[in-house]
Amino acid sequence: MRKNPTRGEKSMWAILRMGRINGFKFLRQHPILHNQNNRVYFFIADFYCHEHRWIVEVDGDVHDKKEQQEYDQMRTEVLVEMGYQVIRFKNEHVIERSEAVVQRIQEYLM
């Protein structure tokens, strides 16, 4: 996905890169590994701020499917248990309403 980001991910990276939001630094496609109860969890965060353990996810149409929504919910719960904060946006919101997305991220990060 790093080599072929969606339009939403490209737009989000333009918003987050180089500390454009309150100086917070984000990484793209950051791996997260966690061992819990003899299970290994491996996730790729779309965007990750190491300093504050924030994850920003940008969801395309595949995330509208019931199975994917169940997986996303489980994934978010595991990440929150691990001490991360997760915020999700739909592709179209990032592309069509970038100002509102920026405002929501700023409020979230405060």
C-alpha cells in the first residue's frame, strides 16, 4: 500500500506530513507488532504519531463490508488495549472535506 496509496491516503499524507498539524510528526504505513495471550498481532497503521501513540486510518469502500467492519472493530480494540488512540476517516471525507478532517484531527490531538 505504501507504493500504491489510495487517493484518500495521498490526501491525508498531504495533511499530516512534515508536522503540518500542530507540529506533530506522523509516519506512513507503520508496522505495529504485539504479543498477547500467546497470540501475535501484526498491524500496519496508515499513519502513526510515535510521540503520542496516535493512529489515523483512512478507509476505502472495502471497509463497508460487514466482515471488514468486524475485523476493523477487533483491530481497534486491540490497539486501544495496547495504549494507542485510533481515529478513522472514510476516503471520500478526506478527499472532499479536507478542512473538516483537519479540524477533527486537531480537536482529537488536543
